[in-house]
Amino acid sequence: MNKLAITTDSPKISYLPGTHISGKITWDLSESTEFLTLQMFWYTAGKGTRDFAVVDELKIDSPFVSGEENFSFRIPSQPLSFSGTLISLLWALELKTAKETDAEQFHFTVSHTGPEISLTPVFDPDKPLLKKFNH
């Protein structure tokens, strides 16, 4: 059974744009693999078309069956993490083998304030915009 792990240098899960996320990846494989990849990416989840973009990648060609490697990725200035009624934008690191049968993920937030941006409805069609006044 393959064991993959991602450990970050900091216990935080929210990162400011322009800062770095760094740490160590470790693996213990039952058989050799052509390569390992650690990708930093964002993706959308919810209704509608899913978007996905790899922002950075560390590739290890012909790794030993077990080992470890340090990593450091710069967080881009955008897009920021958000969650809305219909769609959310999420960030993650993913470590996987060439066969992609095993993978380990670490989810994090990219934000100026800590938590993800919460998109709440501005207009509720069930509520009137103006209160009726009794004259």
C-alpha cells in the first residue's frame, strides 16, 4: 500500500496572496513509479462548469521507493478563495504518483483576511426592497 503525505511548515490553513506555502512531502511506495508530482492548484465546485488551473508544480523523476523532499510555492495574487450559493473557489496541494491511483491533498485558503470570502445574496426576491409605510 502506498503512503503519501504533505506536511506544511506552518499549522495555518489560510495564506496571504504573495506569500509562500512550504513544507515537506514524504512517500513510501509498494513499487517504483516513473515520477511523483506535487501540484498547487485552484478549482471551482458547485453548479455549472468546473474550472481548474495548476499554478505551480514540483516533479520528481524516478524517485526512490521511499523518500522525502522539501517544497516551497509562492501563492499568486489571485484568485482569492470564496464560497457562494452556487459556486466556490478552492485551493489545494496534491501529491500523486505517475499512475494517479494514489493521491494526498492538503486544502488551504487564499485570502487577505483569513477566512474565505463569503458571497451572500444581495437581493432576495422574496423580500420587498422598500418597506410599506402606513400613513
